[in-house]
Amino acid sequence: MKNTLINYVEFKATDLEKIKVFYTKAFGWTFTDYGPDYTAFSESGLEGGFEKTEAGIVNGALIVLYHENLEDIQQKVEQAGGIMVKPIFSFPGGRRFHFKDPSGNELAIWSDK
């Protein structure tokens, strides 16, 4: 994988079972569940997933970039004016952090390292 390319898109969903049925029937996407609150999709042109939420969905897409060294890229993001929303945390398959750009768009950067 190349650093800082868009690698993944993550959406919010209030009902993961309904969302899987919809995207499977409508577009032929396939899904892999990672616990009760997350499902990843493939066969869509860009890999991504749906995170279960009880909150109202206002801006449901999270763009996720990849970088092999989270600490280095986090420092660059902060120096460029990015605001940390979620510090580095672990999840099945890697680690990531979330930040907001100067316009308030939330993005994430993940690493499998």
C-alpha cells in the first residue's frame, strides 16, 4: 500500500442487517462481519465498511487514508493545522486516528503496522 492514498471509506448505519441486505441485493457487494457493530464490504470498487450507530446520521461517510507510520503522519497532520478527534487506537487489523481538516471534515488514517 502507498502512504496517504485514500484506502477505505467508512459509513454509519443504524441497522447492519438491513444495510447488508440492501447493498447485496442492489449492487452485489459482499460483507465480512467484525463483531456486532461493524461489517466490512468488498466488490464495490473501493473497500469500506459500516459502523453501527444509534445516533442520527448527518454526515455518514468517513474517508480513511493509509500510512505505515501513524506517529509520523499524525505529527504532520497536526503541524499542518489538523485537529485530533480520536487519538491513535487499536482495532482488529491495525490502528488508526481521526482528525478534522481546517474546514471541519473528519478523516482517519490507519496502519496495519
